[in-house]
Amino acid sequence: MCELHKGRLADILSSGEQWYLHYQLINRYKPADYWVGGTDWENEGEWIWEGSQKNVTYTYWLPGQPNNGRSPFVNPTSGNAEFQNCLSLRYQDNFRWVDSVCAEHLHYICEKQASHQVTALPYYAYTHTTPTFLVYTTTTSAPTGP
Ligand SMILES: [Ca+2]
């Protein structure tokens, strides 16, 4: 998915990045849930940003999340119901984070190196240097999985 755009699924490393995305999503994009690059696929409960392999330190989980819920989604390959190992931003909860089944099809947010400094937004005083976030409004499953 993001590789097509020469980027990777977004890391959210600070409240500044979270609010930057929040502002962009509510003003410019569809009211929808979005994938970013967090996953605990390899070690349950140990969340990393898969693009950079950084630990997830800043968090914006919805209270009660992540809960590693088992969804009714059945992996068409394995035939098993899947647990929640990928991180999505939930529209109905102000883009707080929840863990979701990676095979779900959601919109997604990539990031790539900026070629120049991007100064964003009238509303939150946040100068976004690098990376640049790119929001895609087609849907796809998260790329992590067996
Ligand atoms: Ca999990």
C-alpha cells in the first residue's frame, strides 16, 4: 500500500503529530477510520511502529483499548477468527486509537520524507517538518500479518 507511494504507514510519535492528523482528517478527508503503522503482531501487547521499528511511546488509546479483541472477521486463508493486532484511528471517538483486526479494510495514512518544510494549519500552531503525512481514502487491509 504505502510502498506504492514511496512511503510507509505513518508513525505517530507525539501529540503534535496526532493533532496535526486530527485537524487534517476532520477538515479535508472522509469521516472514517484510518490505519496507521502501529502493530503488536509479533509480541502481543508490545506495540511498535512497523515502518521505523520504534516502540510506541506516545499513545492516544481510547480508554479500554487496546483490548486484543477477537473479531468476527475470519481470515479467508486460515479460516480462523483473528485477534486485534493493528492500530487504527477511530473517527467516532475523535480519532483516538483502538486495536483492530489487521485484515479489515480501512482507509490509511502514509508518511514520507518531505522535500521541504511543510507549515500546516491555521488552527493548531504546529510546524510540521518531516515527515509529510499523506492520507489515502481508498481502503485496504493493514499489511501486517502471517
Ligand atoms: Ca493484539
